[in-house]
Amino acid sequence: MSSTHSASSAEDGPKAANMRSLSRALEVFAELQRAERPQRLSDLARTCGMSLPTTLRILRVLQDFGMVSQTDKSYRIGPAVLPAARSYLENDPLVVAARPVLQQVASQTGLTASLYTRLGFERILVARVDGESPLRYDLPLGKRLPLTVGAAGKILLASASDEELGQVATAAIAAGHEKDSLTAVELRGRLPEAGTDYAYSEDERATGVLSVAVAVPHRSGRPSESISLTSPVESATEAGMKAGIPELRRAAGRLSELLEGSVY
């Protein structure tokens, strides 16, 4: 019996080490995604909490697969991500189902309609249809954004426990989204009041921008997607933005119906 257990442990050792290596590689890759500009080796190592040799080995492997590119002494996301992104945008059930839904809500309200999905302690823009008034900033698909600011992020935390909010705050600080002073209590104060099914934001993630969002219902009871309406402040008012909430609710409900039976 003991010999069998020892053999199993010996097999699990390399597997566990491989999984740790994979996890570290994905952590470095995710940090490059968050970065606004190419990153130096020393900065990546410090941010990810790894040694310089370990970080360099990971970067070289990612380079071999085209996931990372290097210019001089800086590293950035490589071209191999483009085929993966194209495949996702063309085939993912969430994106495919969302396009006509967003087009309709944007047409009905005249506002920019966006769909976000939660990824760990962040959110990602996966689809968007522009409204009549262009936004002041360019927000590319795939951009990693915080859950702690912006209507589309806050609505996904509305039912979170105090423990989860603490984890979200810690992760937002580590990612550079928030100041070190952010607490779960402060974060709770930013969220919609109990019983409110929408979130509103003004000048939070971007200056001069108004946004309202609702969560897409999920069979698990914990939503992982949200739909938002966004407008520059000179083209809308808080009352005008909130007037679009019924249309947002219908859009979220329709999207939820279209996704029934899928992995979502």
C-alpha cells in the first residue's frame, strides 16, 4: 500500500511542477495584457513576484510560441494572439449572440452599448456598438478593466460577500487599478443599494463619461456578464441615462435566453 502511494506521489510531483510553471507563465502573460506599454524584464519580475531568471525563462518560452515579442530590452504581447482573438470573436456563443442584441439597444437609445464579461477580479470588453455621440476615448475589445469602478463593473459585484469584496480590492490594488487605501467597506459603498438591479457611474473610470449597466441573468444566480449604455457627459444627463434602463433590462434578458443551453 505504501509503495503504491509513493509511486503516485512521485508521478504527481512533476505534474504539480508543470502546473505551477503553466500558472506562472499565464500570470506573466496576463500582466503584459494589462500593461499600457512594453515592459522591461525587471518590471515584470517585480510585478509578478518572480526572480529574474524565472521570468526570463517564461518569456523565452512565450516568445517561442509567438505569444510575446521583444524589442531591445522590453517585452510586449506577440502576434500569435491575433488568430486566437479572431477565433473567439467569430465563434464564441456569447459574442455571437450579443451582437444583434447590442445593435438593437444602441439603435433604440442612441447610446453606445457594450458587453463585458468577468475574468477573475477584472472585466473585459467583449463587444460594443457605438451610439450617436462618439466617446472621448478609444476602448479596444479585450481591454482588462477593474470591477471596482464603472457601472459595468460595479453591477457584477452587487451581490458579492464582504470576503469577496476584500479579495477584489486587494487584486485591484495589486493590478494598479486602485490606491493602496481601498478597503472592502469603501468598495461596498460604491455599489448599488440592496434591491437595485442597475449601477450608475459618472466620471469614474473615464472623465466626462456617464454610464449605466445591468447584469445579464445567469442560471447560477451569480452573473458574470453585464451590458452597459455609455455617453459623453455633454450629450446626456443622469436622468436620460437611467431612462434607458428598461431597454437594458430587456436586452440582458434576451441575451440570457439566447445563451440558455450553452456553456454560459
